Amino acid sequence: MAATAPVVPEWTLGDRFAKSREYAGLTQAEIAVELTVRGIKTSESAVAAWERDRNQPRRLYTVVRVWADITSVNADWLLGSLSQNVKYLKLLGGATSTQPALPGLGPGPALTLLAPYEHSARR
């Protein structure tokens, strides 16, 4: 039998939102309140929809930056892999870092979001 390559799980943005929230010990209602206090008016049902990948926040990069701050995870980890984020690095004014995505995981390459990015398409 031929050896197969190890499988790397693919996590969606919703998966990472949920994992980081749970890591921080917060409920959906609690993180909705924290987001609202920090200027992102939202609800528990909106958070649940984001975590289930039913939709994404309208101001995605602002929400990711604030969510990362609340849950103490790197914003780039919330957005996905390093290779997926390379195109966003210039948009977001990010720089490289060796800060782990989640505390306790050890150092690794990461992008640090230094400036908020508001999506220019407004409805």
C-alpha cells in the first residue's frame, strides 16, 4: 500500500470565527455585545450566521481586526492561510510576524494587520 500525504484540514472563515470565540470562552451573545461595544453593531443571530458561513460581515476586515482583538488570536489566522492572504497584505498594510496564530501553538509565520480596511463597495 502506497503512503498517502497527510491531510490538512480546510477551515472556513466561519470555522475560525467559532474556534477563536470558543478559545476565548465567549458565547455568541457575549461576542456580539463585545463587537457592539467596540463600534460594530451586531447581534447573536448575525454571529451565528457568520460562524455557519451563511454570510459574512459587511465590514469584513474591520470585524476580523476587532474579533481578533477580543479573542486574542491573529487577524491573519482568522482570514485563512498565509498564501491566501498575500494579496491582502498590501491592501491591509500588514507586515510579517512570528507571533503564533493562537497562543500556545508556538511561533510561526503570520501576517499582522496594521491598518483597518473598509470594503469600498457600499450598498
